[in-house]
Amino acid sequence: MSESIQHQGGREGARTIRVWDPLVRLIHWSVVLGIVLNAAVTDPEGLLHEYVGYAVLGLVLLRLAWGVLGPAPARFSAFPFSPNAAVRHVRDTVRGDRSVHLSHNPLGALMVYNIWMTLGFICATGIMMGTAAFFGLSWVEDAHELAFNWLILSVLLHVLGVLLDQRRTGVALVKAMVSGDKNIPDGWSTK
């Protein structure tokens, strides 16, 4: 991860650190678009809904491959799945820790894995509904809808977590997911 000290927007001594590469950001915002399209625009019975679902599946699979093959900040090792670390993070945050995580904080990492697994499950049940073996089975349709509702709740919690972490650390996380760079106040520790 390259770290450079730059003076940004009146923040004397703020460190600008490249965190998210262009592919990670493109996948992130494309998945967001796909979720919005299939939630609010496409006909759930229509062909466009299926195409968007396949596109989201492709994006998730690409992101999973990039988590193994991509640059260090994009790799799973930068944000491992660790419920114990997430509990420690919450405890430390409640105690006033304002450290900035260069990648996802441990709680955010759990949410990312949750969202990817949920998207995979939604895509799997969507594909199942289009096969002769599962077509018209209510439990498959119910599982698809339940998973989608879980996804929407997860996304809302994800956005809330981002907003709370922005407030806690002073680091503009949404801006970082657009630009790829985190601007970290001078003197703040990073993890």
C-alpha cells in the first residue's frame, strides 16, 4: 500500500493513502447499480432482471478472484473474516479508539463477506427458479425473496456503519470509494 503525505483541502499534514484500486471501485459501484436496478426498476419476472442478476454474479465472482490475485489492499488478507476481531473492534470503539483501518475495519469486513454470500445465494436461487427442476417451487422463490430482504437490511446497516465510522474517524469513506484514496488526519494511527 503506497502511503504519501500530501496537504489536502486545508488539512495540514493529512496523509493520503491509496486504498481502493479502480477495479474494486468499479465492481463496488456496479454491484450497487445492479441491486438498485433489480430492486426498483426491472420486472422481477422479466429477462432484464435475469441479465442484471447474471451481471451481479459475474461482478461478485470477479471481486472474489481479485481478493486472491489483486493488489495487497484488495486481498482478503487485508480484511480477514474474524468475528473475534470484530468484537474487539466494537469494544475498542466504545472505549474511544479512533484508529483508522486502511481497509475495512473488522466489523465492516464481516459485513462485506455477508453481502457477498447473500448476493451469491440470491443469484443461485434466481438461477434455480429458471430451471426445470426448480421452476415454480415456492420454497425457492421464498428463499430468493427472503435473501433479497436480508440483502437490503445488510446494505442499510453497511451504509449506517460507513456513516458512523466516518464520524468516528473523520475519514470520508464514501469519497475514498470514489477516488480510491483515504485522507487520514496527521497523527492518527492506522491499522
